[in-house]
Amino acid sequence: MSLALYQVTTNSSSATPLLTDSVITDPVTGERNFAFSVATIIIQNTDSTNAIYVGTSAVTSSTGIKVAAGASLSIDAVSAPVALALNAISASGTPVVNILAVQAG
């Protein structure tokens, strides 16, 4: 099992990918491997006033799952392709999002 912890800055004009290919790697070889899945993803909105919205690359503030300012969202048992499809957008501002991905191996 491995962990990936990093930050992403969102914006209100376009969806921002939350996870990158580097998260979906074989913990032994370091190679990209879709057989390894992300067991849990925790998305924390660190902004004190602006919400973020989580969804696909087409996410908007109307269609996404709202994560209020200062709140977190936990997603369990996520396959690698689904994990890589997660995006976020803000209604306004540029909230910083903390991401913790626990990779099962």
C-alpha cells in the first residue's frame, strides 16, 4: 500500500484534474499500472469561503458534488480509470484542494 499526498489549485473557468498518472503506479516497479487501484481518495477543500464541485472533466458548479469551504469528501474503492477522471471546479476564486490517495497493491 502506498500514499500520495499533494495539492491542486482549482479555478472557476475550467475543470482541474484531481489525480494524475503518477498516482496510479506499481509501488514496486514505479510503472503506471491500471491493475493497481486507489483504495481511498480524500479530497479536502482548504479554502475558507469558496466551495468546490467534484465530477468528470465536464463538471460545473451546477452538476458537480459540492465540497463546502473547509470540508472534505472521501471516496472508497475507486478504480484507476475512475480516479483519473475526477476533476474539480470552483464557483469563484482559486481554492486549493488537498488530495490524499491511498493506493492498494
